[in-house]
Amino acid sequence: MPDKSWFTHDRFGLFIHWGIYSMAARHEWVKSRELISDEAYQPYFDYFDPDLYNPSTWAQAAKAAGMKYFVVTTKHHDGFCLWDSALTDYKATNTPAKRDLLKPMVNAFRNEGFKVGFYHSVIDWHHPEFPVDGLHPMRSALDYRTASQQRDITKYADYLHGQTRELLTLFGKLDLMWFDFSYSQRDWGWSKGKGAAEWRSHELMAMVRELQPDALVNDRLEIGGDFKTPEQYQPAGKMMVDGKPVTWEACQTLNGSWGYDRDNLDWKPVDMLLRMLIDAVSKDGNMLLNVGPTARGEFDARALDRLQGIGRWMHHHSRAIYGCGASDFTPPPDCRYTQNGNRLYLHLFAWPFRHVHLPGLANRVAYAQFLHDASEIKRHVLEPGQVAQNTTMGGLPSDTLTLELPVQKPDVTIPVIELFLKE
Ligand code: GLC
């Protein structure tokens, strides 16, 4: 089992979904959603020319946002490969880009100190031996389905294993493999879903363990994995399997789509994205936040705006995220706790009037301050049994610590109070 300590320390990563679907700019599943044939999809390959591509600017924007690792789509479900694979012609080097787009990206992020992760689709709608099923773009083309009935999934699996070996041997040390996804439980009558048997998942996992023993592997090969990957929702609490807490990472989008989706205006505001990150850490989880670059090779202004807003907050508050996890203390309403040893961080999602009451902390706190400016926060423990009268508060459980707050919310997106617990 690889060491997960870096992963549970870093907590915040960048997901990148980039490929020729960025040309269509209508979600990375555009080929399946719109039932597009290989021929009709070909222009996205023939005209793909990311002339403004400079992965250093991506790495610097992600670093300034406080992200510590990144995961990029080496190949997505449409089968297009960003690297110069020896096993296919359906790759970036054969487009007007005329170069391997993955290698310079890995170098750029490594130069900025990032851990490196590869997303790799086990699904491939372009490969001639990948059997057509209910997700395939040609699922409604009966002649095509009939003609492709002789496809041999074992030949496709050989290709999948061959390309995985390339990724595990041509790009130096990897920290994470993010396979996507298995669906063997699906059944369309005329076809069934695919999973561990089709991918030969145990062999795939063994190959990763052999060639990249330190790399963490996600849970989408249908054989377990080193971490769970809840997608586009916030878990209600710590994630448990068989009653035991497990390592997890929520993967989230900026606007609901992973691939660049030009007309999708459902962009999350910065404060929501921060609350999602804090909430994840408060439940012992990570957040992998996605950007879908344009086909010119840029993070668009709306994505940069969100990363910069997150970065402004992380500049002051990153120690309430890195190295932190869930606390045993119960936070007051509209708040979250993250904790790192004797440092307890109270994140205020809503700004209360003058006071916040912390159950169970009456005699546990040595000092308190705002994290953004290290200004002191005054603390009170009411006399046991104190009766409320006029301006005098009362009726709080005796183990409650009361913090005194300014009426004005500090000018930070999510105010955080750092509590130094008594040893
Ligand atoms: C889902 C989507 C896929 C995306 C992945 C990322 O599997 O179908 O398009 O890449 O999630 O989490």
C-alpha cells in the first residue's frame, strides 16, 4: 500500500480535462451525447491547434490558488491521446499541434513543485475493438452495431494495458493514477456494461504497483483502490466503508462540465468553491477542482477568476487546510472545524452577530485569533447557571466557550478563527 500522507496533507488539487472535445466546447461527452460518428468528429482532430498553449501559466495559476497536485486527462472516453503514444495515430502529434502536449505539461507542473497524476479513460469510443454498448456514440446506429458485433474486448484490453505501461514508464515518477470508469452493472438488453473483467483490472493494478509503487490509484477499476472519488456532490460526513473511515477526494467542476463548455453559464462563485474545499477537509477529504482549458490552450477568464479568488483566501488561510482534517469537536451551526494537532480552525460560513458559542471548549482553549491578521479574539466562559437578563447572556451549557466578534465581518471570503488548544 503506497504512502498516502502527502495526499491527506495537501488536500487540494487541480483536475484538467483537455482534448479535442474542447473544440466542440459542449462538454467532454459531446460525442456520446450528440451521437457523433468518427467521421463527423474528425474535424475536431484535423483543426486542433492550441497555439496559445503554455502549461507554465497553468501551473503558476494553480499554484497561486494553493493547489498542490494535479491530475490531467491523458486520454478521455473519445480515445484521443495527448501524448505521443506508439500504439495509436489518434494523438496530438498528428494534429496541427504536431507535438506531445503531455510531456511539457508534466515538466511545467513539476517545476512548480506539483505532485503528478494521470487520469486515463478505460473507455474508448474510437478504438476499433471496443465493443459498442449503451454509452457508445454509435449506440443508435443499428447497422454499425451489427457490423461491430465481432469486436474483441481482449484486444482492446491489450491496448489499454500497453498504453498504461507507456504512461507508467515514459514520464518519470508518478504520484497518482486516476482511471475512469467502470459500469458493469449497467444492462441495456442488447448490450451490457463493462468493468473489472473487461479491463483486466487486477493486472492493471499490479502493473501500477510494480512500475510506480508510490502512486495512489483511485477506486474506479471495480477492485477497490487507495481512495474513493465522490463526484460532483459533497459527502454528508466522513466517508465510511464497512464501518471504517476511508481516504477520499471529491472531484468538482467549476460549472458542471469537465471539458470546456462555452455556453454553460452555471459557474460556481468563489465563496461556494471555498466552502466546498473547507467542508471536504472538515470531513477528512480532499478536493480535486477541475478546469477545462479552451482549444487555444488557455484557462478562460472565468476559470482564472475563480482560481485567483481562491488564491486570495488561501494566501492567509492555507494552514487551516494543509495538514488538517476532521475534529472531534462539534462546530456551531453554519460553521466547520478543521484541525491539525492542537490548532483548531473555526470557519464561519455565515457571519453571526457579536458572539459565537463553541460547545465543549470552555476550558480547552489557550488563545484565539483571526487567522487572516492574527488579531486577538476575546473569549468568555459564562458563570455556570448564569441567568439571562438585559444585556447579560445566560442559559448556555457550562462547557461552552463564547467568542466575541466584531459586528463587521472581516474583508475575507470565509473568516477563520485559529484556536490554540491547551496541550
Ligand atoms: C465522470 C464523467 C467523466 C469525467 C469524470 C471525472 O466519469 O463521465 O467525463 O471525466 O467523471 O470525474
